[in-house]
Amino acid sequence: MNVSLACRLLLVALFVPVAALLVQQPFVTNDGPVHVAFSDLLAHWQQPGRELQREAYDVGIRLDPNLLTYLLMAPLLKLGSAHLAESVVQALCLVGPVAAGWLALRTVNRDNAWLAIFLFPLSLNEMFFLGLYNYCLSTAMFFLAVAAAWHLQKAPSLPRAVLLGAALCATLLTHAAGFVAAFLGLGAMGAARVALPALRGEGFVAALLRQRHFLLGLAIPLPLLMAASSDGGDHAIEYGPGPGVRFMIFALLLVLRMASRKEMLYSAAVAGVLFALCAWAVMRHLRDRDAAPKAERDAFLATLAALGMALATTFAFPDTFGGGWTHFRRFVLFPFYWILVLAALRPVPSRGRLPLFALGGLLAVVSVSFAGQRETTVRRQLPPLAAVDPLIGRHCTVLPLVVQTRPVGPGGHELWLSYAPYFQVASRLESRGDRVVLFNFLARLTNYPVRFKPHVEPQSLIFGWKPEQEEVAIERLDIPRFERTSGLHVDYVLLIGQPASAPPRLQRQIHDVASTAQRVYESPGRSLTLYRRGPGAGSRCTP
């Protein structure tokens, strides 16, 4: 049986149900609606009829580790709908890492490119459902950088060094996590390829000169890194989860668990298979090291050094750094990527290929099944924004009060999910009508091209949040303070969930707001209620 052909066919078959979901609508993710809203602003910022948004937001393109995703999505929004643009980006987030990983593994060893079957379950990870599209695309760029590095090592030349540098630059402009993982991992590989010949007495300078093209490729993105890092912000640095928690999340690969205990068993199974694959590759190397050519031994040890660097980064990198957080969870996957590269270096016995491929295919099918079940539940209870969209006028502000961020289970309580699919869903209302949604977790941070102007920033003025606060709970409202400071009127209040789900103090404040406003819409089950507040100074709202 041709395992490589079977791998390609199975990967295509696995993407069919995912594509079917995306054709209906994008996956409902945590931050996805905000990224669409940002891209829409970038695409249509200077058009007439966007006066309120220009009054509320600062928009500026600069070199930034989140840039390429918006440059990709903004043109799509000029060509089609917001749903189409987000579906295309989500498809790239899922297909990109698998396709680029297949290319990288094929560059390492064309006979073992079928190991890319294990990348499919790794792509349906927590970061995708959190809506971190920039991160997901950076994992694809990570593999392109690895492929370029291996391409360079096989035949060093200046054009191939430039290709490696370009891949690293693109990775940096997609997301910092992918760049850090690629740069440090490839740096460890380069250091090992210099150190190993030197330790054998072949001369340090000679070994360094042999790696000159590789080192040039690594140096190319450094000026861009310096430019992209100079935002001038005074950001907090915190280690975050301790070593014990990090070890548990890494060892059980809990970034693949988004809901039930069954998913935790599945994530542990994926981790166990990849750990076993790593152990097998190391043992085969130790068994054959004396007979293997020197170049093969060096390549394996250099990749092992990259794996060690990925592990060190996972356990040492601060969780809060550079104006962002949850960095640790973003680095968890990269050691597993290097494990696949390491395994690809060793010839897999023909009798072991089919069982290993079948196991990878089974894990991939299970990952699709879990994702489909979760998405069906989330969509079934998705707040019906399409019903309220026509009821909201142009040039209006909308204040979402999100007291339910996840679907409700049979017992009436929110289901446990590692992401909050309804958290920022109201941002979809900004795509038309020059509206400003006064709840946006990302538009208050310096890492994004769209930010609230300081005197309009609602998270601090209305909810009392601190700058760069990670906690997302809504506990109080101060609409008058916002209206005094911003000069804008809160035209609509959109209640997502039932007030009984809110803390007592917030319940009273919601009641006070509702009692002085006109109820325009209430969905069946009261999962979504729209209130129209009376006219006030600073209102630009028109029917």
C-alpha cells in the first residue's frame, strides 16, 4: 500500500466535513468577530459614511507581529461578505499548517511525508477556537521556515539563505510565537551543526564557515524584529503558570481539550503516540549511530537540539509578555512539531507504516468528530444577531452586556468550554452601518492595528477594567461616566444571556438600564434582548 498517497487522500477526505461546516458559516470562535471587524475597518476606513468609527478608533498599519492576517482578510472583505472572508481565513488556519508541515517533512525525508497525518489533530487546537488566526497561520509559516532551512542545508547558497530569511520575516509578521519557535529552534540546529564538527576536532572556524549561509538566513529578519518590537509600551512580564501546571498541560497536550473529559483522554492519547514516536526515533538513532553516515548523525542531533530548545522555550517563556498573554499555551505545540521532524529523519519499517498511519488517521477522525459536536452545540444556541441587525440604525453605538459566554447545558448552567464563543460575537454588528460596539477585548491593546481612542475606551470607562487587564468578568456598569468622557451617547444595549446569570450588583444595574429604555427585540428563550435608549447629547444615531 502506498502510505504517502493514502495520507494525502485521507487528509483531503478529513477536510470535507470541515469545509461543509465552513460553507454554512465560520466556526464560532472567541476573538474571530473582532478580527473580522478590525479587517473591515482597515478595508473601508476612508470611505464616506464611517464618521462615527473614525471618531471612536485609531487605525494604523505598522510593522507588527499580527499584521499579515489583517492584510489577508481586508482584501477578502472588499470582494465578499464577512462570513466568506472569515471562512477562508479559518480554512487557511486548518489547511495551512498541515500542508506546510507535509512540505517540511517531505523536504526532510520524502519517504516519511505521510507523518503529516498527525498534524491534522494538532491543527484543531485551542488557539484556533480562541480565534487566534494570526497564531494558527504562524504555525504554517513555522513549517515553511523549517522546510527552507532543510532546503538550504542540503545545498547551501545565497538564494536559499535569502529564502530562509524571507520565510522567517513572514513568520514574524504573522505572529511572534511562530517566529520565536522557528528562530530559536533553527538557531539551536545551526549551533549544533557548528559544535558537532568542532568537538570532533574538525575546527571551529571551518565548521562556522560551512554554516555561513544558514547563519545569514537567520540574521535577515533581525532588523525587522527590532522594528516590530519598538512599540514603546511599558508592558508587564509575568511567568504565569508554574512548572507543575505547565508540565501537566504539555504532557497531556491539553491544548487539544476544549470540552469534555473524553477530549482529555483523546488529547493524552495524541501526546502519548507522539512521545512514543520520539522515543522510537531516539532509540533507532542510538542503535544505528555507529553505522550511520556522519551527516545523518549530525542532522539527527541538530534536530534533537531544536526539540530541546522548543521544550526550554515552552517551560521558560513568560506567559505575560509584550502586551499579550497565554504565551505558554501557544508554545506547547512546537515541541510536538519538532518530534515529527525528528521521526521523519528515521526510516520507518514497512511493517510499521500502515499501523502508524492508521493510528494517525483515527486520531484525526476523532478530532473532527469532537470539533463537529462542539460546533453544532454552539451554533444551536448562537445569539440571533441577524434578527437584531436590521433593527439597529446607522452611526449608532451598541453596548453589549455579555452575561452568557457559552452554551447552556441540560441543567441550565453554562457548559464548560476552554473558549467563550459568545464573548465578542456582537462585534459582527460593526461590519455595516458605521456602528461602534462598546465591548472589545482587543481594541484596548497596543498590539493591534485598531485601537479605541483613549477618551472612548469602554472597557475602562464603562466596566472599570484596568489597562491590559486579563480578567474578563463584567461586574459593574458606569454608562454616565462613558458618555461624559467620550462625548458619545450609548444608543443601544444588547443583553446576551439572561440577567439572572449576572452577579447581583450587575443584575440591579441591568434592571435600571432596561427600565429606562425601550425593548426592541427579545429572542425566544431570552438569549438575546435589544434595548433602545432615549436620545441624548452626543448621539449620531439615525434610523
